[in-house]
Amino acid sequence: MAPDPTRLVDQPQATEAFAEGLHQAFASSLRAAGAPLFRLDPARVADIQARFGKEYAELWVGLLDASAQPPAVRDRRFASEAWRSNRFSAYTAALYLLNARALLELSDAVQADPKTQQRIRFAVQQWVDAAAPSNLWALNPDAMATAMHSGGESLRRGMDNLLGDLLRGKLTQTDESQFEIGRNVATTEGAVVFENPWFQLIDYRPLKSQVHERPLLIVPPCINKYYILDLQPSNSLVRFALQQGHRVLLMSWRNPDAECGQWTWDDYIEHGVLEAVRVTGEIAAAAGAAPASAARKRAAAPRPADGGINALGFCIGGTLLGTALAVLARRGQRPVHSATFLTTLLDFSDTGVLDVFVDEAQVAMREATIGRGGLLAGAELAAAFSSLRPNDLTWNYVVGNYLKGETPPPFDLLYWNADSTNLPGPFLAWYLRNTYLENKLPQADALRVCGTPVDLGRIDIPAYVYASREDHIVPWGTAYASARRLGGPTRFVLGASGHIAGVINPPAGGKRSHWLPPAPKGARKAQALVADPQAWLQRAEERGGSWWPDWAAWLAEQAGPLREAPRAYGGGGHVKIEAAPGRYVRVRA
């Protein structure tokens, strides 16, 4: 006979009957996720079981006492009045959260190396999030109330939504019918002035009558569409740079199809970034010799011996840019004057939660299946990223779309997130093995790219490195370590929030904050980066709002004198091919 729950609160030794199944639940979650079993720290397990049993008994005592107030549940999945007002639902949510916490604490008690422990916690987190009572119609009072109020219409709409997503092959996160590339996203005016099978180069129309001598070349990630940097005029980094008086050119990567299945990392460097650098340099050189009157004297001074353009790389675009700059340095070429790296990994010593997807077996499997030809489908890549935040990017929409029959509202960021891209197998296999798995990129001459030994330390140009403090894709400490691999004067800046929201943070919003290097007010000169990122943070200066103005001031110092803005797109033999945003960005995976 099970112990009387009303006696368990005062008799802690009796809680073992309620906590006895905790190990079994934990084992079940591991088996459900395909993970093996490991030894657990006995002392931590005993503490978890004791606290679990006591709180479990207290919840049952409250449930059986009709006069007791339901527990206060602090979780947005159960925050509505329907969960609070329904006594059964309130206790169901509280019991679930208690079990979830205990299972996750048990995963932390696993005695294993850090990588194995992280993978076990990730697996348990997936199982725990999927098992939430909010994901089941019969246990979700919100969904049941919606069905009653709509006369069952929400159930019909939910079934239509489910069938529609099954046909589309992906979960709907926003009303995609409300967006069109070039109409209400990626709308900054410009023209494609160069293209090859790998990318199109967009030259944007200047927004100032004068522009800096050195144009800015942007290298976006090839695992997403470029227009995260140009979603809306109010939050467009492209438009912001134009407003600062820069001429901006941007690479729009092709979305690979079957005929691109042989493309390699070397192809993306040689035919991608290096070609974009070359073309941008030709356009800059042909921009015209007549300086603007206000800058005539400065422009008459001898031009610096270094490069004629500045470059910016975001995420894996920064990794590609860093690799390309190392190749150029080894070749004795210096076409780029300065580089900006946004949430970029060059050192892969700690890759955060993405490490759960990378081990020898996984990489060998990719090498055997698509490493010599083939594609990683965009849908598979999108599913992997969604699993990093399952409640926000999966279960939230399962509940809304299917259980409540809702149509998700239009949201430009989620439209971009759903506009996935494929990846060539050889490119991906090389990237996974040489960066995430073996971390060879920061090792001097450990890799050859385009036939050239790679040494990041040879990149001795000015660099601006930005990281986001809550970034789960590029941990800021590793971005900091990446900054220390560069050989030139480097300014490191840390922003609040995550991988996307931290980067796309226009000044007008007045949101978040950022940390600047410890230096006199207004100074933007690079300082030596100490070894410990936490030591850097303790000495850094926190400022409210966006980091964009700090970057703008730094970039202005790198951009050269002002000249009259060009009246036509392109230059140096490169002319308008078609209007921005071009064809490549419109291709769906």
C-alpha cells in the first residue's frame, strides 16, 4: 500500500516511496533520447531524491485539501488564467515542473566527462520539454476552453494546420504569406553588379552625397539568407552603414541545389569570399579620383599602403572571412584594410550547445554519406537549430497551431528563420571535422586552404570583434578567444542578448546594453586582450543601448576620406545586372 501523503511531510524517511521511481523516470528519458546510462553521484542523488520526495508530498497534500490555494506556477507555458483557475491543471503543471527539475538535476549528477554530461542533459531536456502537459490537448485547459468557445471550430482549424504542415514538411512559425523578399523584407535599394555560380554581389545605393573612400564588403553566413542584416529599414545593419556614409556591398550566397553537391570549403573561399574581395577592390579603385571638396586636402595626402576596402563577416561568414584573410596574408596580399567579426568562431575550443551534434561518429557519418557529394537539406539544418530552443521554436507552435487552431502572426524574423538553405556535403564535412571536431583553424599552418597554409596570426590588420553575452551558438568566451588569435590591433566589444537579437540591435530602440574595453572615455584604440575573458569583463565599461554607434565610430576611422558618392552602380567593368535583392536570395530550399 502506498504511503499516506499527508504523513510524508512530517516523516522525511518515508519520502523514499515517492522518490523511488525517480531513477526509473531518468533512465526512461535517457532511453527515449537514445542515450546510454552512466553512474550518478550518490550524494547528489540522495539530496535530489530527498527534496523531490518532500515537495512531491507537499503538492499531494495541497491537492487533497480542497481549501488549499493552488500552487503558484512560474512558467509561461502555464501562465494563463485557465491554468490558474483550474485546480487540477494547476497541480498538474506544478507536478510536471517538479519532475522536470529533478530529472535535469539528475542529468547534472551524471559522472562523466563534460561533453558526455552536456549531451545527456541535452537529451533529457528534449524529453522533458516534449512531455509537458501543455503539449497534450486533454491536459491543456487553454486548448479545451478554446474548443468549447469556438464550438469545436478550433479543432477543425488545428487539424487543417497539422495536415498543411505535413504536406509542407515543416512546422509553421509565422504567416509566411504576409512577406515577400524585396517587397517588405530585404528592401534596401541596390543592384547586383557581379555574379558567379556561388554568389551575387549587391552594390547598395548610397544614402549620403559623400561616402568614405573604402567601401564595406559584408560576408553573411551561408547557412541562412543574408537579409537578417536587412529585414526592415528600422533594424537594417546594411541601411545603418549606408547612413554613416559608407558604400556597402554584400554577398548573397546561392542556395545550393543538386548540381552544387560537390562544392568544398576551398570553393567558398576561392570562388566566394576572395572573388568578392577582388571585385569590391576593383569597384573601389574605379570610384573616381576627384575628392569631395570638404575632404580634398586629406585625400591629396599619400594613400596608405594597405588595402582599399573594409570587410565584415557575420557568424560562419566571419569564419569564412577569417580563413580568406589568412590565405591572402600567406600569399603576401593585403587588399582588406580592416575586418569586423560579428558572433564569429575562429577558435572552436568551446562551441557551446552545438557540441552535442558533433563527435567522431557523427562527422564520419556525414563524410561517408555526403562528404564526397550531396546536400544537407535545409529542413534538417533548421530542425537542428530549433532543437536548441524547443519550447520557443517547436512546442509553442504545436500548441498554438494544432491544439488551439491558431494562425501564427506575421513576424519578419521568423519568416527569415524559416527560409532555410541547403549546404553542400563536402563543404559541411570539412567544416565539421576541421573546426568543431579537431579545432585546427587556430593552429598555425595546421590546415591548407586553396593550397595555402593558414595562420590566423598573420592577419595583422585592425579588427573589431563583437560577441553576444547570451549567445548559445557562439559562446562569448570562445568569440573572445577567437579575437586573441588575430595578429593585428583588435577591439573586442560584448553585447547583451543572444546570437541574433544582440547583433540586430539598432540604436533607435534604446534596448539592451554593451560592454566596451577598459579605456578612457571616447577612446577606441585597441588594447591587448587579457587571457581570461571574465577578467576582461570585470574591467569593462557597461553602457546602455546598442553597440552599433561604437562600431560606426571605429569603422569611420578605417574608412578613409570622404568622396562624392558614385552616381551609378558598380565600376571597374562591373555594371548592373539586375535590381537588388537579386535572384539567388529568392531560391527556396
